[in-house]
Amino acid sequence: VISDPLSVPLACTVRGCGLPLRRNERALVCGRGHAYDIARRGYVNLLQPQDRKSRVPGDSKAALAARARLLAAGVGAAVVEACLARADVLIARHDSVVCDLGCGSGDLLGALATRRPIAGVGIDLSLPAIEHAARRFPDLDWVVANADRHLPLLSARVSLLFSLHARRNPAESARVLEPGGFLLMGVPAPDDLLELRTAIQGQPWTRNRMQALLAEHTPFFTLVDRWTTRTRQPLAREQILDLLVGTYRGVRTAAAGRAAALGATDVTLASEFVVFRRS
Ligand SMILES: [Zn+2]
């Protein structure tokens, strides 16, 4: 358990600054005097004005609630379990900084922190997601930030970085990891949600995201592990609708009408994972 929230190595997000953020009574402040209020719930918002214009505003409350219901019902639990087991092996020290990029509701870091002491920080563009995570896991650090360009972290300080079904930033991931640090990434497998996509679109498209991911990260990282989690389980109609609302994949809006006609169906949930070591 971290006794002092916001003890992780955060960096100022003012363009061209990047100095370490230190905590005072109610705010995080850098050496140039840029200050960020700590919210009552304990998280901090590091978004800059230019970030707020992002065309991808992050997860809505509806998407967040849908995913929370699914996870509570055990849908997607295999992914969390597999990542936790790997993380246990990869984290060497007890003061290790572990960061989840695109942390969403914070369940992965929250579960990891119940297994072992970590200095954990979750970063997400969605304010509702970070508020949700900070309320449930107050001993960890939660940050609203746009991780597309610069990660709000100091260089070479992170031991383990998660990026699951999130946007990719290989150069910045390499910058913030300590030498020998690990990046654990997950992407949907080509047959993920196959039955839903078939029902909604007539014929499912398949897209191999892993090839692009490997190519992007090879200049910075060494591949040390790779696996797939795959479950096929019966889902009720309500859970299928939650999957469509909560998914990152692009089926959500186009699907709404046809999804309403779906009944209970067996659905494949499949994700591919890799672990990279910083070269
Ligand atoms: Zn600054």
C-alpha cells in the first residue's frame, strides 16, 4: 500500500516543460510554477487546453458502466487474470512503478495492488473513468491525460507499463521505462467478437493488429513473451449490448439497430498479448 498518493514520477504537461511534479498541500507543482489541483477524490487532471480538443474524448460513462457490469459477471476476467500472472513475474522490486496507459476503470492496477505493493499510476483520457478508478482504488494514483503525444511521466522510471486495447505510443513507452523495464500490450485477436460481427455485418472482417504492433515496437524493444487468451461463452442479450457499448472496436454505433434483434449467443472473446523488454 502506498502511504502517500501521487508518489509516482509524474512530469509537467505544459508544452516544452516536462519538469518533475512535486506534491504540496493541494496541488502538484513543477519547478517553473505550473500547478495542477489535486481533486477531492485524489486524482489529478494533467490535460492541457490543446488536449481537450481531441477528436477522441475518451470513454463515456455509459461505456464505463457497461464494461464494469461485464467484468463483474466475469466477462473478460481471463484477460485480467493472464495479465496479473505475467505482471507478478515481471516486477522485480517492491517499490516498482507500474503504469497502466488507457487504464479505464482501473481494475487491472487495483487487482495487482491487492497482490503486492506497487507504486501504481493509471492514465486515461476519460474523466469519468479516472473518477471511477480513484473512488474504488484510493491508494493508487490516477491521472487524466492525453497519452497520444507525450506521456506525463519522467524518463526511465517505470518498471512495468500496461497498454491493453489502448492506443500505441512506442517511442514514449520506451522513454519512460527504466533499462530492462517491460511493456505488456494486448490487442483484439482477429476472431474477437466473431459471432457478433458476423450477426451485425453479415460477414466478419478480420484484421491482424499484432503485425503492425510488432513492427512499430521493434526499433525500441525486444520481444520476450507472446500469448493469446480465448474464451467462448454464452452471453445474455443484455451482456451483448454491454459489449457493443463498452467495446473499443468500431462496431458500436453502426451496430445499435441490428444488435437489438440479437438474442443470447455464444461469443468468442480473444486477445493477443506481447511482452517487450526495453532494449
Ligand atoms: Zn511545468
